[in-house]
Amino acid sequence: MSAILFDMDGTLIDSEPLWLAAEKQVMEEVGSTWDEADQINCLGGPMERTERYMQERTGNTKPFGYFGSRLDLVMEQKLLNELELLPNALNLLSECKKGNIQMALVTASTGRQMRSALTRFPKDIFGATVSRDDVSITKPNPEPYLKAASILGVDIRNCLVFEDSLTGVASGLSAGAQVIGIPHLVEMKPSANLRIIDSLASVDLKQLLDWYPHLGSRIGK
């Protein structure tokens, strides 16, 4: 393995409760409702899918793009003021950094949301960051992960991806990476190149090196 590429929402940051609260707020502003079932239908993005879903729920009473723009603004503030990292996220990132393993953050969230979340991480912890604003097609298309690997200068086939959504897993696998899935609000089954774990807290760098020995080839370099 040449690098580890991390999804953001639900993988490193505990943003799904914030997304649910933001989506409820935006829908209540237009006199509609939103619950966890609606959130699951839109989990993993892209925002265009959430936009279409909200438009349908509200009878297309708003110009297309309204809900995406409003959610972007609401989530920016929530990420800046209320965000918590998921257990073991910082520890694992720190271990990988000390081991000279390249890392990237790859998200279907907007650049605005990504930059807000990055304020909670050590500066320069990621060698590359890719938001949905940085690609022509976001997850489940492979482009985000292919772009991250290109920025790092590594072969995507030698990369490990961490993901919590089905769309993210599909993106990583179709790009050609090895993928570790951390199911959140959805069910996943292990398959070729896809390993399933319960949570980020259940792994450390030693475990990753046991599973993917070539990941350690960069340590000490």
C-alpha cells in the first residue's frame, strides 16, 4: 500500500447527527418534515440526489439548487461549532503520519464543508484533499479517489480506502483500491477487495500492517 485515503462524513467525523439536524432545519423552514428514513435515503451523497429528494418532498416549490445551497450554509456553521471527531480518528491519523504513510481526505461534501471540518484536524495531516467541488463527478464515481491518488503521486491499486457508505465503497472499489468499510446506517457485506469492520476504534496501524503488509514499506523513509 502506498497511501490511505479517508472518507470524511461518518468515517472520521461524527457529522451524520449534524446532517440530520441541518436537513430537518432546512425542511422545517419550508414547512416540511424530515426524519432518519429520509436521511438514509440520501446517505453518502451526492448533494444532487438530496436536492432532488427534497424537491420531490416539497412539491418542487423552490428553484432547483435551493436546498443544496441552504444545506451548505447551515452545515458550515454546524461543522465549525458542533463537530466531534469519531473515536480513534486522531490516534490513527497520528500513527500513520509518524509512520510516513501518505494520507488523503476524499469527500462528497462541498469544499466549504470540508474546509470547516479540517479546522478540527492537525494542519497538513493530509497530503491531499478532494471535495465534490474538485471533481466533475463525485462518488459513487471513481474520480474522487483517482484524483487523490494522482495528487499524492501513487497508484490507486496500491491504496487503502476507508468508507462508511455504499456510494463511497463503490467509488473506492471502482477506482481499483482496497477498501475497508465501516457500515453506518446501512448494511455491508465483505467482498473481493472489501473488508468490513465495526468501527474506526477497532483498528490501529499495527492491525492495518498485519492485513496489508506492503503498507509498511514506507515506514522510516
